[in-house]
Amino acid sequence: MITPKPFINARRDTPCPICGKTSWCGFNDEIAVCMRVSSGREVNNGGWLHKLDNVFTSYVPPKTRSNVKRKPDEFIDMVYREFIRILPLSEDHLQSLLERGMAEEEIRRRQYRTTPKDRHADSLGEKFNLYGVPGFFKENGRWKCVAAQGILIPVKNERRQIVGFQIRLDRKADNKKYVWFSSAKMGGSTPGPRIHVAMPQKIKIPDLVWITEGPLKADIAAERLGFPVLGVPGVNCWKSAIEVVKNLNPERAVVAYDSDYHKKQVSIHARALVDELKKHYKTGVALWPEEKGLDDALVAGVSIKVKVV
């Protein structure tokens, strides 16, 4: 009788034999639990069970299925609001947000949720046609959602419609803290690089917009600054941010990236954003001590200066 080898975690030298990634998955010489590629056999703690013929065969990427065209924002907003309605926010995730300096009322109003452990989405599928709604796909006749475990963060456009979700992962995957709620790899739809428009409860300065990186950071900043803050999903998405700024039509715009601003690749995109903003608006760059992110600095009451450029 041959005894199976112990279960090991995917690493750089031993990638997952199913998805080829170097984190989050696990396998031995007979089975693999892949967190990214479905087999139709779900595991209680997340992921899908795959039977292996030979774990040491070369990794072959799965064929990419064609993506479904994304539904209009108005429809996606309806689906996502119903999705939020049926999901809770776990005590651990509530505590995590409180530790970032957010108030319970603020957390409630921002509608953060905990991603579901049960990936079936039958109740939503009965109310809506989920084809073209990012994060959902159909498998074996049943609607499912692709949701890694973490905090579900609504991404809203300038009309305050929920047009996407980012997930703050409980455990990093591929050195990422955040991933999109997307079913593109399952033949579904992708949200695309959507810009989050964080609005404070009360707008104190109506003609001013700040731009930072990430929706959660933008939410925290907007509430403390008193004016809209755009959360870009990555500094290379600056062109999309310009379009949203045009729609908001402010007189002034401030770029407020963290200390990574000084890294060459970040700096290139940040300067391109500033240069484009200067053509149309009074533009500034926010400066504060490098050891803190914008949200941390605001919660801690750190002085933030704006340099006109």
C-alpha cells in the first residue's frame, strides 16, 4: 500500500498544479485544493477539490473561457444592493474596521460585508439574470459567486451606484491585500478598473476633489475631510480617474498618494495624473509624514499640507 505524501502549501518552488499560483492553494500527490479554479466539488473551508494523476507534471494554464458582456451599471447596482442586503458583517471584520478608526455608524452606512462562505447564489439567481454581473457565474445549472474570504467593499460611481466590489483578503494571495469581485476566469464578467467615488455624509467644500489609492482608504478620508475622495484601484488607472473628475466638475483637485509616490513607477503615473489635472483645475499634491497612509494620518490627526503645483 502506497501512503500519500503530506499535504503541502503552494509556494514559489512548488506552485499549485491546477492554477499555477504560488500561494493560497494546497496539494499532495493525489489531490489538490485550488482556491481559484473550480472543479464542481467545493471544500468547506473554501476552494475546490481536484484529483491529480501526477502532481509533478508541468503546469498547463486552464483555457480561458470567453467573458460575458458586463450588464449596465443600473442593473448591477440593483443586484449588488440585494446581495448586500442578505449578507452580514462578521464580528471579526467589524472589529478590524473599528481598529482602523471608523465609527460603527460610518461602517453601517458604507455597507461593508463579509464575503459568503457558501458560494451558491440561488436566491439572487431567482430574482435576477446574473449573466454579465461581475462575480457571478453558472455551474452545473446553479448560480455561484467567486468570493475569496474577506471584507466586501462596495465601489460606487459618481451617481452613487454600486458598480463593483473590492475584497480585502483575510489572507494575502500572491502578495495582494485586495482583489476584485470578478468571475472573468469562470467565464463570467469583469468589473474593469472602476474608480470609487467616496462621498462624505456632509459635503463641506463642494468644489474640491481629492484622489487617493483604494476604495476603503477613500471612504475613511472622505468622511474626515468633508469632500469627495476618489479611490483609484491602481496608480496606472489615472486616465479613468480623469474622466470621473470631469463628471464631478470641481474647481480644485488634490492628488494624495501614500509614500509609494516616491517609487519610480508610481511617480511616473502620479506625475501624469497631476500634469493632466493642471490643464483643467487648480491642482495640488498632499504631503504628510511618510510612515502613515492617508487614512491613518487623518485618523491620527496628523497635519497634512497641500502643495500647489
